[in-house]
Amino acid sequence: MSASLQSEVDVVVLYEHPEWQKPLFAALEARGLSYAAFDLKQACFSDQDVPKARLYFNQASPSAYVRGNTRAVPFALALLRHLQARSAKVINGADVFAFELSKSAQHSLLRTLGVDCPRSLIFNDPVALRSAASIGSFPWPALIKPDQGGSGARIATVSGVDEIESILSADPSLWQPDNLYLLQELCAHDPDRGIVRLEFLGGELLYAMRVVTHGRFNLCPAPVCNPEDGSGGACAIPEATPAKPVEFYAYPEVPSEAVATATRIMHAARIDVGGIEYLETPDGRRVFYDINANSNLRPSIAASFGFDPFERVVEYLAARLG
């Protein structure tokens, strides 16, 4: 069922990537909740529209632009602000989505909370990096990544400002969608253990997993992006060099201190449903570096913990309906 703000249903799901939502839609149907799907790729709403659904679930993704759906993101933000102004009940609403659209905002929050995160410089022109007071002591090699990230798109390892200038001048389209980049500390970690991703639902840990990256940056947990059989995904980002498929492993022994820190971050960011990633450096740092409000769940990982993640999400939605 396609949606409008006048849809009189239990839940309206705001989405852009149809494959990601299929398990959620199936779980909603199995639970017997009435729902409608609001496709953000080609959409319209009126400033006079009064929201009539009992609950709105935002599943928009910052990575829409890598799939040619750049316009979905500003539309989603405008719609979420309208829903907020109209006092609709929204999961991961306008403020949360705006936070997810900015890695610099995420790092500012992490610093404010006293959480270890990669050292970063935010810039809109490489020339400005040369005059930055802290560039002289910046550790190289480093990473550059767009402020509005997603699916590991446009992340590159660089050895200096000259290389940054060369990359961005050779392809000006890399500045899109928001004309803002981060120069970020490259934190070493054990490649055999990978990074850790914690999934949260309603402010509580749903499950943890280790992700062995094999040098890839697109770590999307959705099976359509990183399939279980290691084949190419539906929204895979081209890799500069051949690499093994990303591997995902359940991590039941995740340290309680890491969970406590991640929980504090989720509460401070007011994220209802989302994921947090961190890595462990050889010198003992636990470095948190990514916060996601649109969390793509991996059924095989949740199954190893004994449940279906989308059933848990629908249980949460039903509870929020109250």
C-alpha cells in the first residue's frame, strides 16, 4: 500500500531502498499491524497535510545518493520536520535524521561525552587544511570521508594534503551531496578480529557482532548489500582493489563497558533504533567512530542469539503504538 500523510493506518514506513524494507513489511503483516509504505524517491506532501497514522517509522538512509536517489534525503528531512511540527509520533524523527546526516555532528557529540573517537578535521576546501593549526601534527596516513556518509561511499586512504587535492580536483562530483569532508585519523585494528557493531532497539542492546572488513568500507549488514554467500550486493560500492567479502560474526561476549558507552551515546543522540561501530587498537584504545540511525539488521546474526530481528522491531513498534 502506498502512503500519504492521510493514511489511517497503524504505521507508515518512510523508506528509499525497497529491498531493505521487505523483511520489515513481512513482519508487520505477520503481526497484523496495518501499515503503509511512503516511498521517498518520488514524493510530495502539502503543508496543510495533517498526519493521520498512529506512528511513523523513518527508514531513510544518508546513502541514498550513491543509488541515484539524492533527492530522497532532503525530502525526508523536510517531511520529518513537518511531522514534528504537526506533533505526529515518529521513530527516528527530524533531529535524529539530521544528526545521522553529519559525521562531524556525531564526532562533536562523542567528544562532548568524553568518548574516544578518531581525531578529525572538517573542511570544505583542501587549501584550508594547509593553514589549519593542527595539520602539522596530524597522523598520516589518514582517511577522508564525506560528512554525509553511507555504505562506505567516497572514503579513501590518503598520505597528505597534496593527495587530497588531487583526488577531489580530479572528480568534483565527489563533493556531493553536501560539499563537506572529514580528514580523519586512521586507527589501526586487528584485521582478523575486525570492528564491532552494536545494534540497539528502544535504547537497549539487541545484539553485537564482529565485522571482518578485508579492507572494504561498505559494511552494510543488510544481506542484499553484503550477501551471506559473498556475492555482489544490491548497493555495493566499487572497491579500488579486489578484496574478500565482508564477514559477519555474532559477538555474545561483547564487553559490558563497550555496551554501556554505546548505550550512553544512543540516549544522548535520542536514537530509537540504530547501530554503533567501534574498533580496538593495538595500544588498547576502544575507538567509537560511526553512529547509524537507519539500522539494517542481519537475520543470521540475530538467529544465532535465538530470535528474528524484524519480529523484535515490530514488537517495539507495537509497544510504541501503546
